[in-house]
Amino acid sequence: MSLSAYRLLSFDVYGTLVDWEGGILAALQPLLNKSTEKYSRQHLLTVYHELEREQQTQTPDMPYSQLLATIYAPFAARLSLPAPSEEESQEFGNSVGKWPAFPDTIDALKRLAKQYKLVVLSNVDRGSFAKTNAGSLQGFPFDLIITAQDVGSYKPDLRNFEYMLGSVKDKFGVTPEQVLQTAQSQFHDHHPAKKMGLKSVWIVRPGATMGNLEDNIYDWKFDTLGEMADALERGQ
């Protein structure tokens, strides 16, 4: 089937539309500035992702901004850095709304919206996403916004996908075979999407570290969301 055969895109946001890794590294910089030690990008992101994943498993109903604040001190400890203050941890937790969108995101969303309903299925909380949407996503009018806070669990939990599918069926009359899960993360999105019987579009974002797995699952593959919009317009 061609891309145009589908009716709805279910988006991961952070890592796909927003530069999750760049935003996190920038938010970690005040902590890293306290040490003369130099850490590789991959090492920093690997440690961060391990802590985030562990905390999401332990406290699936914790809002994402609070979860970030919670793992900030353990992150510092893992790197033998000075323990941050409570205020510094909260500042890190509130950094999500400052993370930048990828340069192609807004234009691509506008082009994709001509064909699809656009739905957010994000692992953040409502407040953090609202800041992002008002900020780097320039107030883009998504058709539906679903966060981990709404569901009470974090992807790759299948409950998030079940919640999304139920919502789009009720709101738009869209069935699972009409949905494309559109995301960068293999761990958070593509592997659980396959378990749900969904087709998926892998937005690779070359150089991305977090959420990668050895087994790559996808039905379409593009480096950027802009390339996906190009392919749709060419009739692929």
C-alpha cells in the first residue's frame, strides 16, 4: 500500500518532531559544567536513557517533568558529579518545553496534515507538551493529543497504543489498519506498534542514540519527517 492509503499518523514527539537528545544534553550542561571530566554524547545519553526507563517502569503514573527531576540526582551520582540541589533538579524537570523542534518539523506537519489526521502519542505530561506546542512547535493544531499522563503508563506499554486506538476510533472513526505509527524510537514505538498489528514509519534522525535496538522494525523508512512528506507528495 502507498502512504496515501492511510488516514491517521500517530506521532511520537520527542525524538521524532523535537530534538529530544539535543534538548536533554543542553539541560544537563549546568551539571556537567561542575566537572572537568569530558563525557561522550553516547555515554551521557545511554546513562540518561537507562535511568529514565527504570523510573518509568517503577512509577508509570509519575508525570514526566517530575520523573526527570527525580532521576537528575541519580544521573549525577552515576557520573560521580556533585549532587544537584532540589531547585536544580526541578529546573531540569521543567526543561522539556525548551527543547527545540527539528528544522523540518513544522513544514512537514503542515504538508502531512493535508492527507492525515495528526495525533500525538507522547511519553510526557500534559503541561510539558503544552509548553512544547506553544514553543518550538509554534502552536501547531494537532487533531488529538494523548500523553502518558492521560494513560497512566509510558510507552512501550501496550496500554498507550490501546488507548490511542480506542480514542481515534471514537473521535474520527479511524480503524487500526488506517493508522501509521510515525516515530524515531524502535524501543518506544516500532516494536510495540508491531505487537498491536500497526504499520509504522521509521523517522531515523541519523545520529540518534536513545531508543535504538538491534532489530529494526518498520514499513517505511525516512531520515527526516520532511522526507516522508516529500514521498507522500510524490505518491509513494
